[in-house]
Amino acid sequence: MTLITIVQYARRTKDRDYDAGKGKKIGVITAYCRGRDRCPDWVND
């Protein structure tokens, strides 16, 4: 299994749909498992 994580380390997303606010950064946007039908429960924690 490979865990794929998409991260945006910036104040705003490129399309400007999301803004974390002054002095804050956006972190993990999404994560999913490659090679399995379902991710283990610890991925959601």
C-alpha cells in the first residue's frame, strides 16, 4: 500500500477558493491509499 498525500503549504489555494487567514497556512488537503480498496482506519485519525 502507498499512501498518497496532497499538501498545499500556502495561505491560499491556487484557485483562491480557500484562504486560511493572515499568518496561517493550509496543510493536508487530501490523502488516499493506492494499492488497496480501502484505507486502514489509522489514515482517518
